[in-house]
Amino acid sequence: MKKYYDDKGSTYDDYSKQLWSRVYDAVTWKITEPYVPKNSGALVFDAAGGTGKWTLPIAKCGPRVVLGDISPGMLKVAEEKITRKGLQDRVQVKECDLRKLDFGDETFDLVFCEHALCFIKEQETVIKELVRVLKAGHPLILTAQNRYVLALSLISEDADYAFKVLSKETPFIMRQSLKVYALSPQEFMQMLENNGLRVDRIVGKLFTMPLGFSWETLTSEKFSEELFEKIVRVELELASKPDTVCLGSHFQAIAHKRRS
């Protein structure tokens, strides 16, 4: 994984121009922004924050941010972006492994981890570490990938492979390189609750993709703002319903660390 993202660092942000990414990012920020502390005394951990995609808008809200990632290549890009935006005084960039963090207990006012858990086999170890460094009573925002929708998206290409992914016989291999360890909604909920978190809600994301559009449309950089806004409106409406979680290709959990 480290080598993959080192190699992708210089081009990683190109994905953000594609339709699926624009929609995903809009929905993610809509859900996340209310939980971002606005005071300069707060400290946020952007776990596996890569090129700083989320660090930048979080830091602009006011808090200080520690951007941690395992890939030096991704962090190099992040440092360049942080400097261009003049946020060096509010952001610290640090190479780290989420399975073993070298921060003290209860360091952060918010821990944010977006689209990284699915690439790590030791998911429970990661959650334990993220909870450990989070202050009691404070929020953890964490994303996982939905194994059900992932399997359904594969069935037209290879039904046997789809079943193996669905039954957890094998992880999904993304771009012929990265193993994806997807979860069911119940597995995700139990993993969080078993590790000191009170789950406020789990929200589905990307209901309209990958089942609703062709791959060509999903990855296109040429689309109208009207189409984009209409899709986001549908996504947010579905995300607001508690009984739609299984329909999203990803889950975003908002949880708080229990007080002792």
C-alpha cells in the first residue's frame, strides 16, 4: 500500500475531477463539516490524510491539524499544497502507521479518517489506536466500504468472484494491486461499539454509484454542474434516511468516544 500511494502521489488529486469523486467529496463534507471544531485551540487528526485533500478545508475552519499518512510521496504533495495555501502555521505533516501511532492518549479533539480503513487488514487495531488518541466525549468520523454493494457491482463481470467477496473468502483487489477489506453495516457498527465508541449514526454514501451509472460516466471529467447538483441532491436525501445504509457503496460513521 505504501509503494502504491508513493507512486500515485503526484497524480492522486486528478481523481477529484471525476464525477464520482466530486459527488463523494460534496456528500462527505456536508456530513463532516458540522463536527469540525472552529476554534484555534482545537487539534484535529486527519488520519491517512494523503495529499491533504481534507486537511485543507478542516484547517480553514480554524483548528490546528496533524496530517498523518504512511506514504512519503503523498505527504510531499500535501506539504506543497499547505505551503501554497499559507497554512504551515496550522498544519503539521507526519509520516505514521495507523496501526501504531506515536501520539499520547487523548491528544485530539476530532479524529477524521476518510477512505483508508478498507485498505488495512488489521481494521480493529486501527480503530483501537484512533480511539486511544481521541479525547473522551469527542467525535471520531470514519469511513468503511460496503461489502454488499461491492459484491453486487462485480456480479456482471464474474459471479464467482462476486460471491467470494460477499462471503469474505477473499478481499477485492482494486486496480490489480490494493486489497480492499470491505464490511457489512452490522460488522462496522459492532467493531466501533466494541472499541469504546458510542455510534451516533452511520450514513451511506454513493448510493447512485457504482450501480447507477456506467464506468465511463463515473470517471468522466466532463459533466454539467446541473447534473452534479441533481445527483448530490439525491445522495443527500438518501443519506438522511436511517434505513438506506445498506444501499451506499461506502459508510461514514459519526461516533463519540465514551467517557470512563
